[in-house]
Amino acid sequence: MHGKTGTAELKQSKDDEERKTLGWFNCFTVDSNKPMLIISMVEDGNINGGSRYLIQKIKTLF
């Protein structure tokens, strides 16, 4: 499995101090017998564990 994590900031302006975030994790397998592509996102990533939360959930699929 290969993957990439990230965080996106949702701001109304560059001075916005109450920004929200989206945590995301994209992953795929290279096993030709069981190819998978998973794209996941969690709102308020800074509060809800961000991509670490998603990685734990996705590990259960493999």
C-alpha cells in the first residue's frame, strides 16, 4: 500500500484566525490481484485527529 496525507485550511481570508481544516488520506495498492484506490477526508481535522484518524480507519480495510 502506498499513500499520501495532507491538510487543507479553509479560510475566508489570509487573516482568518478561526480557520477550519480538512484532513485527507489517499492510498492505493499495486497488487494486481486486488487493486484498490481509497480517497478519504475528515472535516475539522485539527480537532478530529486529521489524517491519523483516517489511516487507522483505512487499515481495517486491508
